[in-house]
Amino acid sequence: MTLKPDIDHLSAIAAIVGLSTAAIGAFTLALPTSASKIWDKLPRSVWPGRIMAAVCIAWSALWLCIMPLGPLMLIREYLWVLLPVAIAAVWIFTPDLLTCRAVGGLLVLLPTPMLSAAAWHPSPVRYVIIVYAYVMIIAGMFYIAQPWLLRDHITWSQAKPVRARTIASIAVTLGLILTVCAASVFRVTP
């Protein structure tokens, strides 16, 4: 896959996003006690945040490699030196709620291939994945700038079992819709 996939990849992307979304919701529905403990610990977890932050920084570096930067093209020569420095700096200087910031980073980066692949699909059903992508982007921007919002959203969603089940059921439903679209509407016929 490329950084900017085309219409041929929409089915695979929708399947991956749909199955991931459904799996997260299904986990919460199937094991509510274990899921609640994991969700409660997630915002302050150190290593998941470090790993996700490193992935986000590396992904951003890949984008810098293909972007037209004009006079800042000099950065590309030093990018692979700056990459580990940036990762170490993030790990050292932003340890508090790093996982929340990293989730926000992923929510900003993940929709790019979704939008790129859905841009020219002829079916109006493509708007399901486009709207989902923009919701992810907006949530991601807030979680990067204000990481305590993700912590508060997780706390709020896990405060009552009914609320957690409702949110998990919505995630499973959305995931299944995207998976069905991937298998039918978004499938490219040769």
C-alpha cells in the first residue's frame, strides 16, 4: 500500500477499519470487566503511548519525504537523524497522557488513506467512510491539543455499564457496516 492509496484499495481499507472498530466494541461487550480495567488504565499507560507516538512520528516523517517543502527541502537530508531525536524528545518531555496524545495522532493520520481511497469512488455509500474519517480527524485534533479530554471521555463512557455497552454496540454496528461495504459496495470488479 502507498501513503495515498487509490480507489482500488478502498475495499481493503474499509475492511481493516471496520474490523478494527468492531473488534474494539466486541471486546468491550464480551469482557466488560476486563475491558473497563484496560480502558481506565490506558490514558496513563507508558509503553503503549511511546509505541504509538513513535509510529505517529515515523509516519509523519514518511509524509515529509514525499511532500513538496520548497525552501525547507534541506530537512529531508537530516530527517533520519531527526527522527530518533524527535521520538526521544517526545518520550522524555511529554510523558503525561502521552497515550492520549498518541491516540490523537493516530486519529489524525489514519483517515488520510481512507479519504484518499474514497475520494473518487462512484457510490454515495463512500460518504459513510468519509464522515467517519472526518470525525476521527476532529477527535484526534482535540486529543492532541487537550489529551485530558480522551481520559475524561473514557472515564465518562466507563462510569456506567449501560453507557459502555451502548458505545461498544455503536462501534460494533459501525464496524460491521464498514465491513459489509468493503465486501460489497467498495469491491472493485476487474
